Amino acid sequence: MKRFFNILKRTGLVILTIILLYSAYAVATGRYYLFKAAWYNFANIDDYTIFANNTVPIGTPKPWKEAVKMNNIDYPDTLNGLLVNLGTVALLMVKNDSIVFEKYWLGYGDSTKSGSFSAAKSIASLLVRAAIHEGLIKSVYQPVGDFLPEFKIGEKAMVRIVDLLTMSSGSDWDESYMNPFSVTTELYYGPDVYNTATGVQIINRPGSLYKYKSGDSQLLGLVVEKATGKSLSAYASEKLWQPLGAEHPALWSTDHENGHEKAYCCFNSTVRDFARIGKLMLDSGKINGVPVIDSSYWRQSITPCKIPNEYGQPCTYYGYQWWIDPMHPAIFYARGILGQYIVVIPAQKTIIVRLGKQTGEQYNTVPEEVRYLIYWGLGGLR
């Protein structure tokens, strides 16, 4: 028993020492956000409640039609079991512009908001194109330095908007989620996403290496802000949320009160309103027949960029901030780290949205639950 208490005492001393060193480092470097990172430990789908947020206002709501036989479709036990095990909170299928299936778990409902995580990257991509459509950005080949002074000189001056869209900026960004000292943690919990995102160095020739980086997406958001003179939330309301007929105002989390939106993540909405982004992409970038993004940009968004990845293989699964299924290259999706998906299956005129707390194993870059959802949408899952 004495030995047990001695071990417990030593363990307690080690933990206390780590806490003191961690705290001393946070104070000495001015990185007070580390206390918040330690307290909350890991991201959750309701993190908008711990951050400041800008509202994305709605216009006139246009509720989805509900199919006459809503929920009267095949919903296999295998799919349900997987989704339950992965902490799914909402599942929606829209087919031919009508809701054919809708299910909620863990107290969620059709008006409950959930975080998007990196599915917001796909929304940011749409806003880039909207700004190009307005002539506020010349083209995807325009230098980032035309908008952000930090990219005007040196190797940064070579970075173009298209390099950010295709995650090929060549920056030294460290996409680490488990390391509390990583730049990604700083971007999520820190108070100044502008300085964090623009503080990168270029270590590879832009456009030569695909490597997933949230920093690239954050830079896209900053470019849109500079180009439009508006916050991302205001611009998203004008170009997306109002014309799409969203039913609920969204919340876009910011780095501090009245600060910059976290463009790479943190767009918070309902499952039905997330499906509207899928509807826009299903309709080739048009809302009620009116283009928000032109056909060329829409096509590039969902076409593999083919830029070599870290293994020297052409990237066959990522376009302009949209994921593509290599096994079904006509199917594309927005994707968040905890299993936030907006899956678009054009051949079936189908949109599937899943919101949840976990994601499964990946197979050929596609999470297993996405593969299940795709087969479900194609009518091949039994």
C-alpha cells in the first residue's frame, strides 16, 4: 500500500510539473490561448458556444419540400449501426429537391446548429468564385499579394489564389490537431487568425505539391474580405444564405469579438440548411437558374487537381476545396474532421448531409461512412 501511495505521489508531482511548465510557457510567450486549448482539450461540434461569432442573416426562408413518402425508403441496419457508433447527430437525404429521409440522434433536431469544421472550406471556395463573378477578384491566377501585403515580396509573391484553392501554396504550415503547440491549434483557439495565417514561410514552389493545410483556406477567407470589403458572414449572407432561402441564420465563429471569421472551419448551421450548399453544387453553381459561380469554376472545383502529393502521386481526390471520391469521380463532397459531410450525387439528383461527433477509417482517402452514404444514395447498400 505504501508503494502504491509513493507511485501516486510521484505521478502527481510529474503532472503538476507539466502543468506548471505548460502555464509558464503560455505566459512567457504570450500564448494565452493555450489555456483555452488545454481546458477544452479537443474540438467539439458545439464549439461555437465558446467562441465569438458573426451572424449570417437569412432573407425570405424557402423550406424544403418533404416527399409524400418521407422516411419510407430503405435505410439499412448496417448504415444505422455505423452512424450510431460514430456519434451521428443528424442525417438528411434530399432527392429531386424533396426531403426523402431525415433522422436525428442525441437530442438534435431540424433547428439545432452544429459546427461544420472543414466543410466550411467548401463554402469559402464558393465565396472566392462569387467575388470573381463580381469582378472583385480578376481570376484564380491573381497573386495573393494583390490583397495581402505580407505576400507581396520574396517567395510569398509567387503564391496565387489557385494555389490556395488546391492546397498547394508550398507553405510550411503544420496541420497538426493533437499538438497543443501547433500553428493549427493557434488558428483554432488563438485571437488573431490574420497574423497566424500570413506568418507562414514558403518552402516549396507554389503549385508543385498538394498538402492539406487549413492555413491555405484561412488565407482564402482573408483574400475575400480584402476583395469585397465585407466580412465573410456578410458576403455569405448576400451571395448564399439569402438567395438560397436558408431557414435559420448561421453563425460563423471568429477569432475575437468583431474579428475575422475562421474561414477554414466553424460555419455553424442546421442539417437542412447545410443541404442548400449541396443544392447549389448539384445545380452547377446556380440558384434558381442564376449563376453564382460560372460553369468553369464549378467544374474545376469538383475536378481532381492532379498536383503531386507527398507520395509523388497525383492528387485524384481534391479540387477547389471540395473532395472527390476516386472510385466514383462524378461524386463530390464537403468534409469536416468530426464527420461533417455534404455529399452530392449528381446522377441521382441526391444530396446527403451527415453531422456527427466522430469519423471512421479512411479507404482510398474516403472515410468509411462516406462510402456507406454514397452506396446508400446510389441504392446499392442493403
